[in-house]
Amino acid sequence: MLYQIYETQRSLMEPFADFAQAASKLYSNPLSPLGQSQISQRISATYDLIYRLGKDYEKPAFGIQSVPVDGVDVAIHERVEIDKPFCELRRFKRFSDDASTLNKLKDQPVVLIVAPLSGHYATLLRDTVKTMLTGHKVYITDWKNARLVPLSDGEFHLDDYVNYVQEFIRHLQASYGHCHVMSVCQPTVPVLAAVSLMASRGEQTPLSMTMMGGPIDATRSPTAVNNLAMNKSFNWFENNVIYRVPSNFPGAGRRVYPGFLQHTGFVAMNPDRHLKSHYDYFKDLIKGDNSSAESHRQFYDEYNAVLDMDADYYLETIQTVFQEFKLVKGTWDVRNPQGELERVRPQDITRSALLTVEGELDDISGSGQTEAAHNLCTGIVRRQHHHLEAKGAGHYGIFSGRRWREVVYPHVRAFILEHEPKAGKTVKAVAKPKRVAAKKATVAAKPARKTAARRKA
């Protein structure tokens, strides 16, 4: 019922938001009689703020037209490589008519970026993708809004998420012979499960795994997000945040965790910060600071665009990751597409290097939660364990913004290059599953610096 009430309210607000937008333009137009008074800019700013607070935010586009590669602008063509009911595997194909640049592009590593399915769209990683495109072939998981997926397309469980990731990895391996995988926030857990299952079956695994700001072990340094998931029962979540999609969407009747509820939770974590941001935007409009105002619009166009998550997937994630801690306890069984249960055993991974990245000021995934992956992946040799703590970086800072581009990305790029096959060498698939004795994983202190030193030598 709450979802229907929200949709009714949104529909009623839509014409008022459109009116506010029109009024803002009217009062800011210097050719309009209403735009000649001294207070017109303030009135225009007020209407503009009302419009942005009341408008409906839809899924943004990645909008990456080109990227520089060694000083040469390379054109980007975005296309869907695999279309699944709940996810698209999206490729960013690079083009250049410069022969030397084209040769560089062909030899660069291929990376699968697994984006979070935790409220926002994959476009939240736009800066991640754009930066990675300067030195890598890039694919990303673009998760669909569950309210747009018809009931006829079936259910979506956490097991399906894991199976999707495996399918995408196999696709890239079939196309290129090998690949690297990067997971940001929520997907660190299912990605580790996916690679673990592939290793246990004896399949070829990615050359490297980069895990950034994720809840591998949510018992370490619990945050406010962790505490909510841990302190409320499974039944509480099912009874209080799960609703059925209204009839005006293709997914009518599907049980989901609605995006508008998730957005409310996001804002409630830092209400003062958001209030100040909107007030600063209002002042920027009055001052005519178009650059700052545009930065605000770009951020909130992304931040306010949220999607519905399928209820089964969401509830199983809460239970598996934040309540029963099945990954770290070694009790997680995943159902494969054939309907068989398989135990997740990270210790079986032996041929994939591991880099974990954490932000010093991360208030979503606490300190040590991502680094815990090293203690689970005991089959990986010591020299292939790497960890980076980005000083001064919050959760978003490790994959977006200046710290991502200047601090984190150079480490990620060096790590991937270190584990990329040398020219003329091929990657051989593992013949059969191997069981390795558990041993303590030690994290290398400064992997990127050591890697750079080796390359220089």
C-alpha cells in the first residue's frame, strides 16, 4: 500500500515540479519583464530548488563519449554484450584511427567491473569506468530496475547474482582468453563466491580480483549500515521494507525493496550534509556561480536516481552477509543453474591475485571488512596478496573523484599489469579442482610501489 501512496503523491507533484521549472526559467530570463527586478534571481533560485526537490529522477546515462589515451582522444561506443532478465553486460568499445594508439588498445588488459546492486544504478561508477578506459578494455554489470522486470521473467536470488557473474567471466575468457575482475562495495561478496565456485570446479579463474570497500566480513568495525542489518530480524525487513510494484509498471506485482525507501535511508544517514548542500546550491544560483550549481546538479542527478531491488535477492543478502556471515564462517551454499547446491570455498582459489582497497574514512564498509578477504583466500600465494588503504578517502572516494584518480587507480593499474600475461604467453585453464591446506594470508605492505620498481628495473 505504501508504494501505491508514494506513486500517487509523485504523480500529483509532477505538474507542480514542471510549473516550478517553467517559473524558474521565466524569472531568470533577462528578456522577460519578470526577470528585470532585483529579486528576480532569488525568486528564480527558489523555484529551481523546488523543481529539483520535487522532480522524478530517472536512470542517468553513462555519457562517456571519449577518453584520452597517452594524449590521443579515443572514441567510446557503448553497447550491450549480454542481456539477462535482471542485468545487462555493458561494453565500452574504444575506437581510434591512430595506428600506434590502436595497437596499444589491443594489448591492454580486459576488466569486468561488477557494479553494486544496492540502490543506485551502475552509472554511479561513471568516473571509475572513464578512468579505467584510459588503460583497459572495460565491461560493467548494468543492473536493471526490478520494477521494470515482468513477473514472467522469474525470480532473482542472491544465487542468481553469483551465477550471472560467473557467466560474464566465462564470456570474457572465451573472447580474450583471460580477464580481470573488479568489484565495488556490495558485489565483493558474490564476486568472491563466484570465483571460489569456479576454482572449486577446476575452471579457469580471473587473473586478478580487485575488491573495493565491500562487506566481506561485516563483523569487523561495524558501521551504522551494518548495525541496522544486524540488529533487525529477517522478519522485520520482510514486513517493513518489502512491497509489491504498482500496476503502472511492467513489473507489477513483483515483491521489491523500493528505491524511494532506499533513498530515504541514504539521506537519513547524513541529513545535515544534504540540507547544507541544497542551501549552498540556492546561494550559488543567486550569486550566478553556474559552475558550482552544475556540479550540484550532476551529483544529485546521480544520487537521487534509485532502483527497486528484487525482494528475494535483498533479503537473502541481508541474511547471508550481515546476519549469518556465511562467507566467513564457511557455511554458504549456492544453487547453480542446474539446481545443485555448491559450497563456497575461497581457499580453493589459487590462480587469481587479490587486491583489496579500503578508504580510511569509509562509513559504509568499516575498516578491515574488505581486507578480511585475504584471510579467506589462503590458497593464493603470499606474493599475490595486496592491500591498499586510501588515506583521507571515504566510501565514494575510493572509486570516484580525485583520490580515486590520483591515489587508488595507479595502484589498481599497476596491480593488474603485474598479473597480466607477458607477450606471447597464454593462460592455461586448471585441469581439475584442487584442495589446498589453509594457511595464513599475509598482505603485502606497498604492492604498487614494489610493482613500479620492478617495471622500472
